Amino acid sequence: MTLWWILFAVFIMAMLALDLGIINRKAHVIKMKEALLWTLFWVMLVLINTFKGEVPPAKMKEGALYAN
């Protein structure tokens, strides 16, 4: 279980580095279309991993997994 948390933390850090360091390198005003596309990307990433995982979405609460 600990390995998964480590991999999850590494993945989050990699996504932050990609988002802040490479994709959004230049400061600019974010338009509605860009904001909607990024929001759609992150929501789809969460949904893919939620439905692919072993814990059904009904057991997820406030972003934390509660094992029974």
C-alpha cells in the first residue's frame, strides 16, 4: 500500500512540474476556453483512475479512501 502512495505522490509532482514548468511557462491571461479544457483534462484523469481502480466511487468520500 505504501508503494502506491509513493507512486501517487511522484505522479502528482510530475504533473505539477509539467503544468507549471513546461506548459504554462509564459504568464498570460487565461481565457475561458483554456480553463475549460484544462478542467476537462483533470476531471477526465480523475474519472479514468476512479473507475479503473479497485475501490468503487461510492466508497470515496472527500477525496480520501475509506477501506472496510
